[in-house]
Amino acid sequence: MYPRLELTQPQAIQFLKKEELQLDSSPEKSWYIVTFNANPLGLIKVLEGRINNYYPGNYRILK
């Protein structure tokens, strides 16, 4: 199972819009389940210098 990473509301909205995610901390390189209020939103992969968002593009928030 992947570790969980709790997001703030602005971070969760960034994630759901598939925008560049700004994290307060620097987690280790790994896969993470991102959550908001303990509800899972999706997966990210943390790499050196970037974060890949694996939220499906068809479901992203457009506005």
C-alpha cells in the first residue's frame, strides 16, 4: 500500500485541476495517495525536482 499525503484545500484544488502541485514539505521519492480530509483523491509520483499527477485528465476541474 502506498503512503498517504494529506493536502490542504488549495493543494487539493490544484491536484484536481492537474496544475503544478506546491507541497509544504519535500516527501521522499515514491508513489503517494493524496487525500483531503482523509478522503483519497488519487495518486502522485514524487521524483527529484517534480511531481507527476496521475489524476485522469478527463476528470479534471476546468474552471
